Amino acid sequence: MEPRTFAVVRPTFRLGGRRWPFYGFFVCTGITAGALFAVALGLATGLAMLALVVGVASGLVAAGALALTTELFIRRETYTFYHYQLAVLAAGAGGLALGGHPLLPCLDVIGPALALVQAFGRLGCLMAGCCHGRPHRWGVRYGGEHVEHGLDSAFLGVRLFPIQAVESLCLFALAIAGAASVLSGRPAGTALATYLVGYGALRFALEFARGDAARPYALGFSEAQWTAGLVVMGTTIAEAAGLLPFVRWHLATAIALAVATAMVTLHRRLRPTHRFFAARHVSEVAAALVELAARPVAASGAPLVSCTSLGLRLSAGALHHSRAHYALSGRDEALTEAAAKGVAALILRLRHPAASSRLIRGDHGVFHLLVEPRG
């Protein structure tokens, strides 16, 4: 049975005789919805509108300055929500402090509003094909128009787990939870801390399912994971110091993140083949398979062998009865059977979803993946 996929999504839509980007549409919708959400919460709780305007305006100015500065230094537009979130909150707090307005009641409103903004923004990512998930048996298949807008061409037509939609749903829930905290009269700062800790934990976990490779990593964790960890730890320290209301599950979350980081690090040291399945290497494997499909045989007539940066060697060919054949081996050291099974599963997701297959250990450390034709 063919694995289920979402309907085709497109990065643009036609309106008024021209095409518009879905990403921009959802971002603008999110900003509008977030502003209205903040105003509604402010009115419902009796927050002074001047304070809210100062906080929101300061944040928007900071976000614009961050966008211009980033484009100036790296010569291209880039939008990393975590950076903008922190800039908006820091600038909002600064503007409120300079104006003599109370910080926490206003930031309690801005926090959930930011969650709503990002919830809509991730829907834009889903349509545009950015911030996508890993190859999966169930998910979204992107087309040529997405490649023109920046999707890695190696993932053209490949089912990618819709991690953007998962994050969007969680952010909608986080916005609702933050609003409920504000409306229930919890101590000032509770909603802000809940948003920071909740989104930090969510982002740390979801990063493991991200499949876009062009992002910075350090010690095996993405920049977003380091940011999430620091935000969660910083929030719990602020709670312990009395700067924010203390919430037990926030401390439990910080401890859980620390333990999870240690366990993941230990697991990776004990099983170094995890590197084969890092987002950047998966992208390399996908690109190698595209190249092998287009040109499986070298000019000499010998099978073309592609080698990744981690020394994974791949070749492809066709056998009788339309069976596909892939040879897997290691350049520097022999592949373990577990690693070969993982790479074989990745190949199937990238090139032969729903096809039956067999993995056979050959001589000289080579594994052979035989893929039966569907039908």
C-alpha cells in the first residue's frame, strides 16, 4: 500500500494577476494576529495600552534593525525566529523600563503573542518548503517550484516529515496556554516564563526531526538547540533568583533538557555511526543518489561510485526483472550491519518509498541492497 502523503503544497499563490509568496502571507497574517491577540489580552486584563504600545513598538523596531543588520553583514536575507523572539523581548523590556512602565505584565502578553506569530509563520514554512523535516514514509512532497525558491534539489519529490505543521500546532497550544495563564490571574511573569520554557523544550526536541542541512551545529547540536537550552536555563535561574515567579515544572523541564543532552551525547559516543544520519549527511546521500540515478556508469563502463564526506561509498545499478541494486561500503572503515541497515532504509525513503527490498552482506565489507519493482 502506498504511504499516505499530504496534498501538494505550493510556495506561491495567484491573486490580482500576480503571484504572491505563501511564506510572506502567513508571516504578515501571524504578525497581525499576534498584535490583535496582544491587544485583546491587554484589554481583558486592564493593561495600560500605552505600556503595551511601547513594548510592542520597541520590539518591532528591534526586529527591523536585526533584519537590516543581518542582511548588511551576510549579504542576504535570513529569518531565524529565535533571534527575533529574543530581540523583541529584550527591546520590549528595554523600552518599558525607559518609559517607567511595569515590565512583567506587558511581557506576559507579548510572550503568547509571539507564539501565535510563529505558529502562523511555521505554516508559511510548510508551504515554502523551508525548515522541513527528514525523509519519512509519511509527509509532504515538494515540487520544482520549491526548488526554485531554495529547497535542496536532492529532496525534489521526496516525502519529508511535516515538522513545520507539528511545531505550528504546538505553538497554537502554547499561545492558548499563555493566554489562559494571563486571564486566570497568575502572578506577573508566569505566562512569559511558561512561553520561554515551553518553546525552548519544544524546539530542542523538534530539532532532532529537522532535515534542512544549511544550519550551524556545535558538538552535535544545532544552534537552535543551544539557544533553547540557554533560554530554558536562564529562565529557571531567573525564577530561582526571584526575578520571575517560580514554577516547579519549569525547573523539571530544565533538568530534563540537561539529562537529555547528556544522554544523547553519550549515545552518540557509543554509536558513532549516528553521523551518517545527521541532516547534513542525509543531504549528501540524497544528492549522491540523484547523481547516480542520472549517471550510474562512468565513462570507462565501470559503475560510478559516489563517496560522502564521512566516507560512505555508494553505487547504483539495475538488475534483471527491473530490480534496482545499490552497493554500500565504507571508505575508511567497514560498515557495521546496523549502519548498513540504516543507510538502506534511508535510500528506500529517498528513492523507493513503499518498495520491498533485501539487504545482503557481501565480501570485503560491501552490503548489497536489492529493491524489487513495485506492483
